[in-house]
Amino acid sequence: MSLTEFHLVTEWTIDAPVEVVWRELSTPEAWPEWWPSVKRVSLLRDGDDHGVGAVRRLEWVTALPYELAFDMETVRVETLSLIEGKASGELEGIGRWTLQNDGPRCRVRYDWIVKITKPWMIRLSFILKPVFRWNHGVVMERGRRGLLHRLAAARY
């Protein structure tokens, strides 16, 4: 793997049924309501009945002093268990949500397999790769906490 490529894995255990977690993760336009790092999600193209083919522009505010935007095309959906998208723009690669029932809880895994494309990021990747990993961890933890707060407030 080169200095510009990342395979980042995030795992959450959420005290809610998989159907409830699925509802939140499968509606990215609502993410800015509960995920502090998500600045905006814009639907650019509708997908089929399962969402495959939909394209969204996601704009993120990171833990570092920069913002990031990329388009995400939904390429695979297995209802209640998997959402996979292909990123293009300032990041290129694959993002994959995998959900599993764990009794009354839901186990969530997010795989983020991407290459950075911003010229300044590429130039500094030999120094900043660990910082980019840390930044991703902070962004994902903000998402976990936001989701927990949203589910607690909604009492699903």
C-alpha cells in the first residue's frame, strides 16, 4: 500500500436493533442532523428502489483545519446488512457499511478503502499519513456519538 492509499476500519456496537441503525445510515441526507463532521449531503442523482445508482456529494469538516468533499455513488445495497459506495473527487475508492444483528444490539463495521487526491495531501502524505488516520478516527467517533445521541433522543 502506498503512502496515498488507506484501508481504515471502524467498528461500532450500537444498543439498538439493526433496523433502526439501518434507517439512519441508509439516509445520508439526514447525517448532518446528527453527525457533527458532516457539513452537507446533496443528492445529485436518484438511484433505483434500493438506492443503487444514487450519487451524493458529501462535504465534511474534519478534526484538522481542512474540509473535504467527494461524490459517492451507491453501487451495492443488501437491505439491513450492507451499503457500498464508490467515492470520487478529493478521495477515490470504496466505502462499505456492514451491519449485523447481535441480540438486541447492532454491530457496525465501516471499511474506507481510499486514495487521497488533493495535491497538498499527496505531497505531505509521507509525514501526515498517521495524522490522516487519527483524523478519520475522530470523524468516525463523532459519528458514533452523534448516532447514539440521536437514537437515545428518539427512543427508536
